[in-house]
Amino acid sequence: MEEKDSILIVDDDPEIRRLLVDYLVRNGFKAVAARDGREMWRELERHAIDLIVLDLMLPDADGLTLCRDIGMKSNIPVLMLTACGEEADRIVGIEMGADDYLVKPFNPRELLARIKRILSRTRALPPNLRPETARYLKFAGWCLDTATRLLVDEQGVTTPLSGAEYRLLRILADHPNRVLNRNQLIELIHGRDAGPYDRAIDVQISRLRQRLRDDSKEPSLIKTVRNEGYVLASAIEKSHSPT
């Protein structure tokens, strides 16, 4: 029998938790729920979770911070729920590593469709994100460990990357010296057409430049090509060894 995907619902509203768990179970998923960030981490220790539906507003923690922390510790995709429909909130959510964003109130069928789409995309990654034989990608004095998602400089100092930062760097590194426009980056990272997330790519690029210590005013590594997009201006060496 095929193993069911397991979904973790994190929401402080008991009615929403009950309704979503029941609905997902009826539609072929396993589902567990948590009312706050503390319970979320406990459930992640107890269960193998395939996707987290995470409310933005929780009594003991900021959902955006939790989303970022999840991305730093695991590869579990996150679908954010919020009562806020402002574009800025959506951008921040995606920038923190969320895979998708749904505004309350919503139709459970739409939530189900988005969950299926995220899981399908996660398991059928585009070629640039599929695991390769070479574990290490080296460029401009940096080494990206694709197994641990650690970025290492020439002095051996390691920098952990969030899920969004890692995906963006992998895409750029797998297309070195090639300009990728915002639509292409959004499609490769989030599996959807450009829309309200356009500016999120610019924010993610800015954060990635900070990680790479690339001058934001005159970047030499991740360059902006006016009216076209971004390019990683470096040769990439693929290796089985970090040295």
C-alpha cells in the first residue's frame, strides 16, 4: 500500500485545526495538528512530516520566524496561512522560505490543491535542483555543500542557508554566466507564474548577496542585468570533495 503523505497543521484556532485535519484525512492524507510553535516542534520530533500548513499569527511565536527556522533545520515545505492579504506580507512570507501563501478565509479545496501542487513539485524537482553525483559546487572562493546546505568560505567559515536562499543559489549556480529573469526564477523556485511575488526575488537576491559578502552597490558575483534579470558571474567547479 502506498504511504500516505503526512501534513502538520499549525493554527491556534481549534475549529480550523479540527476541520482541516478531518478534511485532509478524508482526502487521503495523514494529518496532525499543533496550536502553537512549541507544539509544532514536538510534533516534528514525533512524526515524519511531509508538509507544514503554518498560520502567520500564533500565541507564542511569529509564524514568519518559525518558517525561517524550519527552512534552516529541514527541507520540509511550508504553506503559510494568514488573515493578511497585503502584498508586503506575502513577499515577506516567501522571502522567509514559505513555498506558498494562502489568505484566510479560504476554500479547503484550494488548500488541498496547493498542498498537492507543492508536494508534486518537491518530488519532481526540475533538473537544476535534482541531486547530482557531485556534492560540492565551488565558485569564487566559496563552496556550497548540497547535502548540508552549508556555504563555506576560503577560511572554512560556514554559513547556513535558509530553504529559499539555498534554492535560489542552486538555481544560479546551475546556470552560471546565464541571465535568468524574475519570471524564470519564480517558476523554478515556487513552481508558479509571476504575480505578487515579483519583488520577493529582489529581496532574496539582496539577502543572498549579504551571505556571499557581495557588494550590494556594485556586486561582482550576483550581477543585475538591467531590464533582464540576474546572473551568477562565475565559473562553477563540481567536486566530490570539499577541498
